[in-house]
Amino acid sequence: MSSGLSRPRFLDLAAIVICTLAWGTTWFVITFQLGVVDPVVSLTYRFALATALLFGWCAVRALPMRLSAAQHAAACGIGFFTFGIDYTLIYLAEARISSAVVAVLFATLALVNLVVFRIVFAQRAPLRAWVAASLGAAGVAMLSWSEIVSAHLDARARGGFVMACLAIVAASVGNVFARRGEAAGAPVATLTAWAMAYGTLLLALYALAMQRPWLFEPSLGYVASLMYLALFGSVVAFLFYYGLARRRGYAAATYVSALTPVVAMTVSSVFEGKSWSPMAISGLALVLLGQWLLLRARQG
């Protein structure tokens, strides 16, 4: 490793790139999950597979599998809010409004996270973090401006908008429990594995209680997207995300939500012919400026 780029900084940049690529592509990949199989059932399949992979990873790495009561409480909170409520609402929202609009809304997660952590932990983030998060939200709005203005806000779309906003709040509360799991000394991989296990159980119980049909679509598109979402969108991305959050703070980690629409738009350009307007390019510049500022901010 060169002297100009220390190992911690390299790990931070690697985590940001990996999470951005993984989650930036999942906005498009999720659309292959919608249609035949109920969204909650698809999520149950996704996180069940991810849970098995995570526990397998822990076994291979000889990581401790047991958690204390406080650590299990944190894992349960993450599972309930992040993998249960947050992702269910994202899937349901994407069935009602475009993924670009959902991505724009999620760009505010860094701002919401700063507010929630201030309330729960009395954590004072530096001004640079607030500016960076604001730049990210504004940049993503400019990036996807054409999708925003062309969206038809009928009753169904308004319901999707509300679901996306509630998903953002749930994601931030999930980060609160992740921070508590860190404070309780839980290893990242073990905590994430148990959290996904709790989330999977919650989703399965909800699907059973609501009598959702347990269908499975044996098409290449559905199976391949399910495997991609489980491995890269769940296992790989969350391990790097929580590792980044512990090193740099949750403000830096949640800023990935502002970077992912850049990848999502690039994917749309390749597969859907999406063009980049001057406003979109300006939005990209704001997003990258925000990330640069946040990486220079002290941990918070």
C-alpha cells in the first residue's frame, strides 16, 4: 500500500465503491423480482439465502456464532427495521413509483440519519457532514429531475411515495440498533447474520399471517436476480457497509444512498437508453463533492 493511501482509507474507499456498485445495480435488479411472486415472499427468499451464506461465512472464518442478550436485542432491532420494514416498503414502493424516484428519496437518508443520531445519541455531527448530506440529496434530485417531473402522482403513486418515506425512517432506526450492536461488542458478520435471520423470520410470519401465496418463479431472470440480490445486495454490501460505519461513522456510510443513484442511472443508460442531461451531470458533480466533503469530515 502506498504511503499516500493508508490501509484504513483504502478500506473506506473500497467499501464505498463496493456498496455503491452493489446497491446501485439492485434498483434495477429488483424489478425482475416484481410480478409473479409476492414482494414479501421474494424478500423472505432473498434474506433466507443471505442468512445461510452469512452463517456459512462465519463458520469458514471461525467467527463466534453466539451473541449476548444485548447483542441479540440489537440484531433483532436491525432485522425488524432494516431487513423487515425497510426492504418490504422499498419493494412495495417500487411497484407503485419508478425506482428513480425511490432512489431520490433515499438520498435523504444521510440527512435523516444525522437527525436521528442527534436525538438518540446526542451526537453532534460536524457542519461539513450536514453540508455533504444536503449536497447529496440536492445532487440526486438534479440527477433524476426528468423522472421526478414526469411522475404521475395518482393515489397509487402517492402511496408509494409515503412507503418510501417510511422506509427511510425505518432504515435510520435500523442504523440506531446497528450502533447499539457495535457498542455491545458484536462482530459485524455475526451481528449481520443474526439480524438477517430475525428479519427473515419476521417476513415469513407476516407472509403467513397475511396469507400471501408462496409461489416461486423458476425463470432465469427471477432466479438470477434473487441470487444477485442475496449475495451482492445483501451479504457483500452489508458487511462492507457496517464495517465502513464502524470506521467512519454512520453519516459517511449512509451517504452511499446518494451515490447509488449514479450507478442506477448508468445502468438505466445501458439497458434502457437513459440519456444524461446537463442538469444530471451537474447533479453528479454535487453528489461527488458531497462524498469528498464527508470523507474529510471527522467520524460522527
